[in-house]
Amino acid sequence: MNALPQTPAPDTAAWRARDLAVLWHPCTQMHDHAERVPLIPIARGEGAWLIDHAGRRYLDAISSWWTNLFGHANPRIAAAVKDQLDRLEHVIFAGFSHEPGIRLAEELLRVAPPGLARVFYADNGSSAIEVALKMSFHYWRNVGRAGKTRFVALTGSYHGETLGALGVTDVPLYRATYAPLLLSPILVRSPDCYERAPGVSWREHSLARLADMRAALERHAHEVCAVIVEPLVQCAGGMRMYDAAYLTGLRALCDEFGVHLIADEIAVGFGRTGTLFACEQAAITPDFLCLSKGLTGGFLPLSAVLTTAAVYDAFYAEYASGKAFLHSHSYTGNPLACRAALETLAIFRDEPVLARNRELAAQLAARLAPLAAHPHVAEVRQTGLIAAIELVRERTPRTPFPAAERRGLRAYLYALAHGVLLRPLGDVIYCMPPYVIRRDEIDRMVDVAAAAIDHAVA
């Protein structure tokens, strides 16, 4: 496996050396970067592109970990943040408030699925999941159901890497090491349509999997606080996808058995799946809606948990009752982040973003379609502007490559050398580009991805 072929410019080499002397990067084996996978210090961003110190350009095909919606250095969002810098950078959100935080909550409730009534801010996606889990547990305690202490999650689910979020995650790569520290969720088989039998539609397969959820709730509803799911796409678990009919049925089951539904839309919210929120495609409202990533257009850390009046009312009492939700983060409701989020939502309001996304998604689907016949591709799947290509050693049966061969890493290195940032999930090559990507840039992204796949499986 070869490292990137180009000779780094002096500035790039210097920044790389300084980085390796002091930093520890996330989700990374640092030995890789020190030995064979050179870090790429980025000097600036421009639309769908990242530019390093040597002027080399990389098409950001993964929206910088799924956060960037409207391009790097987007002038509208940048101007809003600059304006806010001169007004108020931060203030404690306990006992104090501010205009951006209030306006953002109002706007989120306006565009969210109907029935959500309150907004609780946090700093990042994992923190939002922590809030929702604790809030659900605490709700049941406040209403006299203290026996409800467990959570139901889907196999293959990913909800974050803080201990509570990791406790309802089912990806061994992240969970296995810390298992002694974690919650033990009730795992229910995912409706993942990659597992459907030949001739079975996404809808049929997804609906059939509701039987597993019903069986779990029949046995455990008395001890369950909530079911937590990633609507439509299980992202970090390998971009596994399923039909919206599952969500419709799941909402009905949660109502029938008296448990909460937590929708983790941290990755899929804000237009990724073709609608502003994935839950819209099932016409459901969760009890908790967790948002982050694209919330600020990729500018600043912020997350939000939207919940119902019923949940809020269960905490509303005299302080001496002990029912207060005493959860806080130092930067809760940061005004700069709230202004970035407000401008992000304004772009959705002012421009035909979702219509344009559907056009881009159609082009992406058409360009990816030929890969379905590739001898080492088991499936090409897509939901909105999320597309994934599953690499296998053999198509029939679907035999994966040995994990130690790191075929996805080969594709990553090839794509970087050809100016495209892909970051595969194991041997799943995926695209989740910014919404400002042009048609010719989609063509380039797919062409490089296809060549990277050929290189990876050779």
C-alpha cells in the first residue's frame, strides 16, 4: 500500500511535522499518519473544496464528517458569525438568555415535525444523545415509573462515543474496548435492507422487521425508557438503509407499549435524505429529536434536542420536588453557533435547497448505477444525497474482503492522490457531498471513486 505520491511543499511538510509532534487526532491510529498515511494540513476552504498549503485542492465528498451543507467559508454564514462577534460571543445560559438562542429555538420548532415544543441545547451530537437518554429516563422517574431504566437500539446502530451514547451503539469497533463501562441495551435486529432476500422490496423487508421490535417490546416495555434509532440511514454502521415504513410502524409500537421514541437525526437531518428531516418521510413525530452536524452549516459546534410539552411538563415543579433536569455544558446555547444555525436555516428558507438536492441526487444515482455490475461491488444504495458502495471479495455469496487487507484505505489513498476526499467506513465507499456541489464536480467525484474502487480491489 503506497502513501500519497506527491512531494509536499515546504509549508505543508512543516505543518505536518508540527502536528505529529503535539496532536492526537480523532478516530485515528496515529501510527498510520507517522508512517504511511500523510496528514493533509488544510489552509482554507472554498465551496466544495479544501485547499492545502501547497495549493492542492481536494473535493470534500464527505462534507467534512457530514457537517458542511453550503460550502466551506460560505459568505452568508460567515457574515452572520462576524456580525455576532461584535455583539456577544458567549454568556452563561443558566439564568440568562440571548436573541440568537431564542430565535433559533423558535425557528427549529417551526420547521420540525409537529408536536415538538421545547429545545434543549448542547455542544455536539454525542452530547445531544446523552441529553435525550437522561431526559427520557428522568421523565419516567418523575412520573412514578422508576422501573424504566433500559433502552432499545438497533443492531449496527451508532449514536456517538461518550459513554451514554456509546452505550446504545452496536458497532464493535467503537464499543468493544469500553464494554465494561457501558449500558447494556436491548438490541433488536435492524431493518437494514442490505440483508433483504432476492426479490423482496425495501418496504416489504423493513415492515417484516417490525415483528422483531414488537417481540422485544412485549417482553421488555415495562423496563424500557425509549427506543433510539437513526431514521432511514444507519450512517457510521456502514451507511445501512431502510424504508420509511419502518419508522411509521415503530412510532405506532412505541405508542402501543408506552415507551419514548428518540430519533437521532444528527447525521441525516437538514436535507440529507431528501426532506428537511428524515422523520417527515414517515409522517411521524418522535418524542426526542436530536440534531447537530449540519445545524450550523459546518461552522461551529452546536446540538439541539427537541422534545414535547408532555416531557417538559414532567420536569416543571417546585425546586424542592427534585424534578429539575440538572444537565449543563459550559457553552450551552453559544450565541455565535446559534447565529450560524439561524443563517443556515435562512438559506433553506430563501433558496430551493431541497429541490436542488433532489436533482443532484438523481444525477448521483445515474452516475453510480454502472458500478452495480462491478465484480467486487455487492450493492450500490442511496437515500437522498447519501450514497454507498459495498465492496466485497465475491458477489455471490457476499463474501467480504478480510478486514486486515484494509481495501477501503487503499481507495482513500488513491482518491486523495487524485484530489477527492473520501473516507470509507471499512470497505463501504460512500459519498455525502456539500449541497453546493456542481454537476461537473459530481462527475469528478464518481469518476475518482470508481477508479479508487478498481485500485482497491486489484
